[in-house]
Amino acid sequence: MTIIGVVSIITAGLTTGIGCMFPALSEGKSVASALSSIAQQPDAAPTITRTLFVGLAMIESTAIYCFVVSMILIFANPFWNHVIAK
């Protein structure tokens, strides 16, 4: 029974760590690309900026989903209900 708690906490930690690290790296890369594109073609800045914000929202949603999964594993773990029902 304690193995479920240990695995859940480790999984939640990994989910939060990896789920926040890689979206942050990809957000930085996309902002750098957008700034480079705006520097090369300033006339296209509104279009690039709009597309950048949509892309950043998509990337950030991945981090939010990972955070939600880790909170579910910590506070509303479905595996505990399965063990308790036995």
C-alpha cells in the first residue's frame, strides 16, 4: 500500500519537473525565433506576434496539463480508491 504512495509522489515530481522544463525551453526558443524574424522583417511584426502568442498558449497548456496530472496524483489519486475498494 505504501508503494502506491511512493510511486505516486515520484511520478508527480517527475511530471512537474519535466512538464515545466521542456515547455519553458520551447517557449524561449519560439520567442527567440520570433524576435529574429521581426528583426529581419519588421513589416510582418503584427502577424508574427499574433502567431507567437497563439503558439505560446499552446506550449503553456502542456505545462498546465502536467501540473494538473501531478496534483491529481498527489491529492485525488485514483489508485488509492482501487486499493481501498479491495
